[in-house]
Amino acid sequence: MAGNSTTKKVTSNPILPAVDWVGHSVSLIAQSTENHRLIQPDWTSEESGQVPGSGTTYRIPANVKAELTGVKTYYHDLQIETGTSLASKLSVSASMGVSYMGVSVNASAEYEYETTFQTDSYYGRLPSWDEKDPAVRQDWRKFFDIYGTHIIIETFYGNSYKMRVTSTETSSMQRERWKACIEAEFLGIVKSTVEVATEEEKKTYKKSRERSVSVEGGAPQQSAQLVEDPANQAKYEAWTDTLIPGVNDNITNIKVKSLYNLLEESDHDSHRAAAARIKDALKYFLSLLYVEWEFKCGYGSSETPIPAFDKAAVSFMLDSDDIGTRIIRPNSEYQMKFWYDNPDKPRTMHMEQTQSPGGLGSIHALFFVETPRRPIKILVHVDRFYKEPSGYWARLKSKMTNTKLTLYSPDAFFWSPELQSIKQPGNWSSGISTTQHRSVGQLAAMPPYSSYLGAFSVFALAALGESQSSWTLGKGIEVNWQSSSQQLSILQANKTLLATVPGQNFLSASAGKDQWVGANGNFNYTSVDINRCQGQNVTGVTHSSREDSVSGKDVSIQGYLQDCGDQSIGYTMSFWVPKAFPNRVAFDVNVEPGHKRDAPMNKLYVTFGSHVSEDFYGLGAQASFASMKNQTIPIFSREQGVGRGDQPITALEDSQSWFSGGNEFTTYTAIPQYISSAAKVFYLREEDTAFAEFDFTKPNAVTVRYDALTVGGHVIQADNMLNAITMLTDYVGKMPTLPEWVDNGAILGIQGGQEKVERIVKEGLKQDCPVAAVWLQDWSGTHSQEAPYGNMQISRLWWNWESDSKLYPTWTEFVQDLREEYGVKTLAYINPFVANVSSKADGYRRNLFLEATKGGYMVQNSTTNGTAIISSGKGIQAGILDLTNQKTRTWFADVLRKQVWNANISGVMWDFGEYTPITPDTKLANISSDAYLYHNQYPRDWAIFQRSVAKEMPLFDEMVTFHRSVSLGSNRHLNLFWVGDQTTVWGVNDGIKSAVTIMGQMGISGYAQSHSDLGGYTTAFHPPTVANSSSAIGRSAEILGRWGELAAVSSAVFRSHEGNVPEVNVQFYTNSSTYSYYAYNARMFKSLGPYRRQILNNESKTRGWPLLRMPVLYHPDDSMARQISYQSFYLGADLYVAPVLDPQTTKLNVYLPGTDRNRTYTHVWSGQTYHAGQTVRVDAPYGKPAVFVVNHAHSPELNVFLDFVRKENGTVIRV
């Protein structure tokens, strides 16, 4: 493309009196000849080019080509790319809530600028907009037809030369058939294709394309010569020599302002009132859709003899209750006669065609339907007539008489309706089809039936007649549209990366607001849908510039969601390949809120196809399922509950406190991502933290519901599921490496003060238990909380984040003594709450709650005009830190430096993160969105904050920081995940089994390093009985031992917990047997240290691969492996583990996954080797979890564990 232009900008036409020039309004009615001029808001209109009272004539530019290349309106800004043949940009200030498109066509008709004037009285007469009132709609239609929608406020004068060059390509497979792209672009990207059959036609066509030039300004003779020979340099230079600014220049661009904005800026009240009415009316008219129907039917007769007839007639009747739908008759190339039953209500159109005598014939006609973007149904009535000798026409009475067909247009994608149902009577030879007219010139010459806005539609139809169906994103990825199946797909190397479900909407929206109940970490909701959109169309596709795309462009799909109550909702969905991540496709969805202020759209739904046998994994800490197929997974961080569906625990908990039992879907960590068995990866952007649901209940589709009107993310096709995790963690981050000291043994969870801690450490070392550290969560002091039943007391912590003077009187020195005397490090506990410690019996040095209250550092409540108080059971009232407040961060960082890290501890459990209130009266300091939208972001902010403070500390490299509540992207801010508070039972949904499932799903969510509280945490209660007056379900020695085995062969860290009611739980230090079992498991964990470290350094750190791996990661084609949640797993690639997770069980049935019969599993305790694809029964006494070496793997690191097996194989553990 070559070009030259010179431009100057004027804010008024120099030939017009500048003092009173206001502007021109644009009309695109081709036949417009009348020129009016807008002078002052209260003058009458002038005509004939005279300024009233001045006698001065003026010139209005004529014959300026307006090539419209795009109109897209939002609530506050309107950008129209237009101008003259340069298709230069036209910036428009507007305020509308719709989306609309125009088109640039090379053969556009010439238009005149029409200027208009409207008086106060005219604006005042315009009625308030009422879509359902035909008279009101007609008034507004007439207004926009006459006066247009925008006023020219600036014009740009200059000269320009532009030549378009069209490339051609050939294919031997097509012999001599050529394809060349016509420059008929829909928003710059939808290209039509023409096929040229012969070399001679190719030459003719190419010549015609070379004459596709634009020359504006300069002397007429030189301009004409340059058009004839655009590649002639001499003629180009001769033309440039004639360019004289201000003499023979032309308009190259204009800037306009909408009537709405112009009137809104007026000082007249009536003008501002009219502005609001114009805005409402424009929303409707901009949403009108012009669907072109080309009716073709050939008909014969099965009757013998074939009856003769002389004329055929067809009636088209709209079967629609919507008064805005009408049939429009074009100037057709077909010699047909058209008429309406009622021209004022063009809802039934007739046409007839004279035939040659005989019984065979055809009808070919073109017409348009204007509709407010709703499904269209047209009844077609065909009759045949013969002419009597008297000259009268009579209807032919035969079997073919009074034939009726029905045409359906469900969604009108690309303005190209597909017939969904045709019942063909008799022997119709070709039936009925709908196409797009392909003659730009004929459409441009249509009579002025349409408004200014309708003209856009006509040209859009012309370009879309031969619409492009494939658009390149770069890196071998393309977007395809299949009009026959109404399916959008994204292909990568000719393989489907993402595809919508054929014939179904891929977007929807709803005005429903879910009913959320709860606080204090326990939240539940009831889904509510209001005016959920039932239909969808696609009105255009754009190939727009995008800086962060590898190709410099994206592909955007625009259209309307339909049947959203009584309105249509505009949307845009964009795809591109991001520069930062060129091996995936990014997407972004934007849905407009609609015009109902009392019930705006507030959530959207994205639906895409899946294979019926595809399974889905990840989505955070999901404890109850292997595959999420057939489930709907909510993405919301909250207390997981006690029991989570395991009965009777859940029901008993719920009876004491609302929803405290939870259900199968409640979790501390829900992450908006998944990886499927087909190695497809889907995730939302980090910044998109609103509530979401992933609906996998449809056999062939996935629907992601999101509680906002804008959402984005990435989709990936990996070559296998493990590499899919790598690609996921390339975006969300890989967890920082754990320090090597954690491999050396157990982290003892102890409460009770300095004396008790040191005694247990000594005894543990004496029992040959490798002790790496102690975790002292009670370092800040404890107090008792009444249990729901009996006389039991639950041990809770003081959330004041200073060492307790009673339990740890010399805290800093004690930490150092453990390090120096025993080689034992110390970990502590922190959460984002601060509690009022005024009632603390043994006193305090600082009351952080009062400090935070005074400083406004906690989340606020506008109803109480104070701190938003949360409760964590009876007697615990606290505030939650407002991490959106920089002052809070500064204050609490100082607290951590001076009162936590100052003791040279080696790590912290960073608890909670899921309690942020979501009520409308919740106030956050620096978040523009409400607390509901921010809620899921808090866990990540909590991780980011603590990591930023820890980095300042001298011992940062040896720190372990672990969380239970995380968000997408928290990975990079913590080096250990902890599965949360599990009940000290054998449960599936909440207990030892759920710990395995959570670690597996978190690994697929990008969290490579995880662990659980060894032995569990939560003590469940039941109504007291004579046999158990305490009502507590205490932890047994057996489950403590089996949980220790699980931790040894599954976890990145071996850390125990006393539980929330320590006195009813068996502890590892309860007696010699429990000490012995615990020490044995700790030694087994240590023996796996080198093997684990190799995995963490070589796979987790660089690839994001988890330590614990669900079997499906290696065996996605094994249907049994897909359904394994807790029963077994891989530890790295070389060990396959089946832990004992049921009481009184010493033999296990273990399924060995894989479809390759050459794959082997060697049982480490017996030495027996088995082949894949079978279930085997093995011994699993205490201390002997079922561990298998895969494919006879061996390495120095693995041999350390095998040495432990050989040494301890004869050890007998008793419980």
C-alpha cells in the first residue's frame, strides 16, 4: 500500500462565517439532496446556502466518499473509524450503551454531507422513548431518518493518494482456479473471496483491482490521470505538483459529536431532557438487525398431466409479536412485482413473477427483515395462477395450490440465518435458501427505506455476504467460524484447542443476584437467575491491533445476547496469542449491563464444548471428587466445614452453628482453573477474582459462570497432563524452593510452653526420632473456648501476635537454645486477625486490636461505623486486617519485624484468609469494587504481604511459609501448601482420605509442595452418652500412626498437630508405643528425603510438577485411573503408593494403572513384581504402606529409601 497525504485541521469551514458556524449533521441516505445548516439553537432552518440577514453564500462539501469501517459504542465513548476514501479515524464523543458495526467497501457509493437544524420546539415535541408504542417508534425513526445522529464539529482538509494492492495465490490442487481477497473489510478483517476460473479472467480481475485507488485533492486532470495509471511515478509527481493548500484540497476527515452530547451540554433544560430521550431511542435503533433473505425455489408437480399456469405469487408473512420487526423491499435485480398489505405496517409482503406457460418454474427474490435482534420466523405462501380468456387471473386449483413453508432464523449469526426446519411439499426441486446479497452497488442504490443507522446495516450485509471464516492469531493458531454448524473453534496446528457446541450459545448473561448468607468464614449461596439471555447472535468479527499479541492483532467477536427478558445485550469476545505466553490463547469477554437500571446484567456465562469422555481436575483444594465431571464447582474461599457431608458429623455440626458442617463443595481454596484428561488447560486471569462456578454437568460442554461483566483467561492444549501443569505454572508461578532442612525429619507440633516442648524434644531424640523443628502455634498464648457438647474446652489462641509471658517467658532465648543445643528450628503461627486482649488474665504488652481500631487498619462496616467484627466460635471477637490499606501493611509489617521474626524463627503457618466479609456495608480502604468481588483476592494479598516482609529477614532462605487459603497466583508467594483443618477421623470428605485428594488436586492446580496436619486437627463431637460423657470423638493411636505413614510417603513436610482438643487426642508423645510408631514414620520420611529433593529441584522448581501425583497424570487413557482420588498416587515418577486409610485394615486391594502390559510395579516390602492394568492384593501391616517401584527404577536417591525398607522390613509396629 502506497500513500501520500497532507492535511490541515479547521474548526470551522473557512468559507462559512466562523462566528456563527456550529456544524453539520451527517446523513448517509444516498439520495439526499437538500442541504440544511445548523446555526444557533433557536433559529429556524436555512436553505439555499444563504446565511439569514447576511447575504453571504457558503459552500457545503459534496461528493465526499464516506467509507465507514466501524462503529462501536459503549456507555461513555464512541469510536468510529471513518472519513473519506482514506478510511481515517473519526473520534466521537457519545454516551450510549450498545455495540454496532459499519463496513468499509472499496466500491462505496458517493454521499453528500447533509446539514440540519432543529429548533427548541421540535426537540420539545419528541416523546419519551417507548419501545412498545408504534407511534413513538415511528416518530423517532422519522427523526433519525431526517436529522441523523451526529453533528460535525471539526473538519480536516488536505490531499491524499492511496493505492490498494491485492495479492493472489494459486494451488495445484485447484488447477487454475485463483482466489484473491477483495478489499471489502468488515471492521478491517472480514475479507470476501472471489474465485477466478481462467488465466484470462485472472488478468482482467487483477487489472480491475489495480485500479482500486483513491485520489483526493489536486487538479482534476492530474487526479484523473493518476487514477487511470496509479503506478506511474511521473503522473504521481505531476499530481503532487498541483497540490495547493486551501485551493484544491478536500475533506480528509471529520470529527463529530452526537446529538445526545450536544444537547446535554446546552444550558436549556429542554435540551438536556431531550438528550436523555435521544439516548434511550438510539439504544434501540442501534440494536436493529437487518437480515437479508434470498428466496429461491424451483417447483414442479407430481400431477399428471402437469397443469399449466402463467404466473406465480409468493407471500411472506412475519410471524412475530414484536412490532419492531418489518419486511423491507429492496431494488432487486429480479424482475418481481412487490406490494404490502399495509405500507405503514410492512409485516406482510407479496411478490409475483410471470412465468412461461407450462407446469415447471422457479421463483427467485430478495428481501430484508429488520428486527430488534430476536429470532425470526417467516411464513411463506406460494400460489400459481392462470389467465382466463376474459383477462382475469384465477388461482390454479391443484395439489400444489396453497403450499406453505416456514423459514426460521434462530440467532442470525453473521447475519447469515440457517434454516432449522423446512418441510418441503410435493417435489420442490431446490427448496428455499437464505444468503447474503453480494452486489455492493445494488445495495447502495436501494431506495432510502432505512434510517441513517440502517445504512450501516446495508453495507455490513454486503461485506458479510462473502464473509471470511478463518482468522490467524499467530504461532499456528487460528480462529474459525463454521456457519453451517454455527460453531466457533480455535485450532492449533490443525487440532482443536477450543470449540463451542454446534448450534448452541457460547455466551449468556443474567441480571440475577445470588442470595448469599453467612459470615465468619461460613458462607453459602442460592443461585438466582433473572432475565437470563436465551439467544445469541454474532454481528461481526474484527482483526484489531493489540500490542501484547505476538501477531500485533487480536480477533474480536461482537454481537448481541438475545431474549434477555425484553432486551438484547451487546457483547465482545476477543482472542489473541499473548507475547508473554506464546503457547496459548488468551481470551477476554465483555458484556454490557443493558438499559434496565433497576435490574442490570451482573454475571455472564461462557460455554464451550468438551468430549463426552473428558474428565476435569484441579480447581484448588477439592476434597470430595477425583474428576469434577458431572459436578458444578463453586470458586469461593470459605471455611470448609466440619464433616463436609460425612455423616453424622456434618448434621451435628450444623445443628450447633449454621452451615458449620459445610458440604462437598466448601473449601478454603478454590481456584478458577482446570486441567482435563485431554491435557487441555483453562484458567481465569489473576485479577478476575469474583465468584465463579465451573459447571461440568453437561456431557459435551463446560460452562463457566462469572459474577461480573468482564472476565478473561487463557486456554492451552498441552501434549500431556504433566506438561499442562508446567504451562499453567508458567503463568501462575512456581512455588519457591523449600529449604533442605525440612528433609531431615519431623516438625513436632506441640503446645504447652517451654518446659513441655523441651522435654518432648529430648524424648523424641532419645526414641531415634529425627527432629528437624518444632511448630509452636501457642507462642502467643491460649485461652479456652466452650465446646458445643459436654464439659469440654477447645484450646484457642490469643490473636495478639506477641510472645506469651506465661507459656514462653524467654521466647527469643528459648528459640535460640533449641537451635544451638538440639539442632532444632522453630516455627510459629500468625493469622490476619487481631483480637481484643483486654480480658487476657496474664496481661499483655500491646493491645493490637485497640491500635488497629484507632488507626483504622481493619476492614470496616458502614452500618456500625466501626470495625467489621468476625467471630471464630464462642468468645472470640476480632477484626480482620484491611490489606487494601497501605497504612495497615506498614503498621502490621512493623509488628511482624519486631514481635515475630525478631526471634529468628524459621517459618510460620499463615492461617485463614477466607473470612473477608462480603456484605454490602463492608468497607475496604482502597478497593474500587465491593467486598464481594474482592473476597477471593484476599488470600493472595495475604501471601504477598507476608512474603514481602519475610524477604527482609536475615533467615529468609531457611524459612517455611505455609497457607491453607490461597488464590490463583499465590504459588509464587509461599513455599508450602497445607490442606487445612481435617477432622481426626477416616472420612472421605473431611478426614484422612480428603487430605490425599486435596494434595492431588492442588498439585494439578500448580501447588507442587503440600502437606497435611499429621493426625488431623478438628475434633468432632456428638451428643454425650453414658459411655462418652465428653461427647468428643477423640483421635486414636491407629489413625495417628496411619496418618504418619501417609505423611512419610506423600508430603513435602512431616508436621504433626495436637488438634483443637489435645486432651482427647492420642498424641505422638502419649506413650512409648506412639513415640515408637511416630519415630519410625519420621525415619521413613527422612529416608525419602534425597528422592524428594531430586524431584523438587529437577521437576517442581523448573516444571511445576507436584510431588504427589494423581494417577490420571500418567494414565489419562485408563478409565479406572481417572477415578482414583485418595486410594493411590504417585510420589514422583518412580514410586506408586497406596496408603492404608481405613481402620483395622492390614491387607489392601491396589489397582496398578496403565494400559501398557510391559509396565511393572514392584512391591517394596515383598519384592513381588506385577504388571499394569490389574488389581492386586498385598499385605499392609502397621508401618508398611503399599509402596511400589515403577519399571524397576533405581537411582542413588531412591536407594536411600530402599535401604530403609531392607533395614526396617522386619520391624513390627503395635498399636
